[in-house]
Amino acid sequence: MKPAPFAWERPASLAALLDRMATAPGSVKLIAGGQSLGPMLNLRLVEPDLVLDITGLPELREVRVEGETLVLGACVTHADIEDGRVPDVTGGALQRVASAIAYRPVRNRGTIGGSLVHADPAADWVNALMALGADVEIAGRSGRRILPVERFITGALEVALEPGEMLRAVRVPSLSHTTAWGYVKHCAKIGEFAHAIGAVRIDPAAGRGRAVIGAVEGPPLLLADARPLFGGRIDAAFAARFDARAADAALQAAGMADAVERHVHVTVLARAVAQAATPQPQPLPEAA
């Protein structure tokens, strides 16, 4: 199937892009890597009047470290992160997630911003960045605002963008040397969409942690305070005290009625916890 007819433009700057988004008649879509939008256009799941190509905007490829925060422009690709072409303030967590996204051709073109805006509940960045406590920077002609990822993702394939707004950058907080990270997904085969995702960020020294259960029907289930999963406290022995019943209860409370489905998600989360308790290989060196 071929897409419905549409106009195609490449704005020369971010300011020009925001102006065009605000003034263009009809529906507008932005395209970068096109790994999600391309198939949707061909299947006519979306039929925009205008597609704006943002791949050439240098503002959306910027990468910088601001104190303890890594700022990634929306058009940074999965491969950029996988190959160490950007700094990683997470001790390798970002690289590990990026390297397991779909297939290499997808990682070469797919972007971190595009993945978040598409808001697939089974998408790696949606779940991983929520567990990491990341924020998104949203830009419009009226200015910019910052939202936590969990407030940006409002539902399956739904995000908190107002008309004329776009995701400009992702802000990832650094992980301390005492913080453990676990990320596991269950797929029918490598490269396929995940059927269950578990992600945990655990800091035993601080006694706190976050956990995410993803690839569910709606937005990922976030436990911003993961202590109930570990008998009410988080310390060096957190993995041994993981309580599968607490995770199952959280899924039930979120509306997941099928016991088999809950068992799969709890098992994957338990594997993420076990991974977090296991020393991980050091990340690749950053590019000069």
C-alpha cells in the first residue's frame, strides 16, 4: 500500500520548524528516522497534509552534559548511543538498552525522540527512560517546558504534546556508582516487539529505587518508590527479598486481570532485579 498524497518540506532551523508547525493549515507530522511513521503512512493509519523533515536540524542533534544531566537532542539515533558517540552518564545503561533495540538498520536511523513521541508501550526507550527518571524538553513558539517521561507518556501511542509543540531533547540524570540497573525484555525472537519488559534502578546505599513494568496495554506501570517490592526497604540484599506477590498485586491494581499475563510480567521484572544485582560489563569507551 502507498501513502495518501502529502506535501514535504525541510525547515532550515528549529525556529523555522516551530513557525511552520504553528501556521501550516491541515494536519502536520514530523519525520526523522521514519521507523514508525513510515509504515504508518504506507498503511494509511495517518494521512497528514504536510510532513516536515527534521533530520537536518543541528539543534536536534546536539548532545551536552549539564552538571549531572545528559541532554540528548531528539534526533540522536539509537546507534549513536550504542556506539559510544555520545557521553553516557549512566555507567553503560543507555548503551545496553540501545544495543538491544530491534535490528542494526533500525538503530542506524531510529531516533530517541521519535521513539518517545510514538509512545509504544513496548518501546525500549519509553520504559528505560521512565525507570531512569528522565525528563523531556518540549519546544513550541511560546517557549519551552520540561516534563518527566511518566507525565509525557499519557497512554498507548499518546503523549502530552500540545498543538504546535515538539519534543526537542531528552534529559537523562546520571547514575551514582552505588546505583544498580536492570533491564530485561521478553520477545518471541530477537528484534521482535517485546511481550513484557522489566526495568529497575536501585540505589541500595540511598535505600531507594524505581521499577517499571512495560509492554502492557496502556502506559508502562511505574513504581516510583520500589520499596514495596522488597519488603518495604532497599539495601544490599534487595535481590534476595524481591517479593513477586507485591509485583503481582501492583499489576492487579493496575487492571491486569489475566493471571498468566501477570506471571510473565512478574517473571521478567524478577530477572531485571537479578540482573541489577549482578556486576555488568564496562561500557565501551566514549568517542573522542
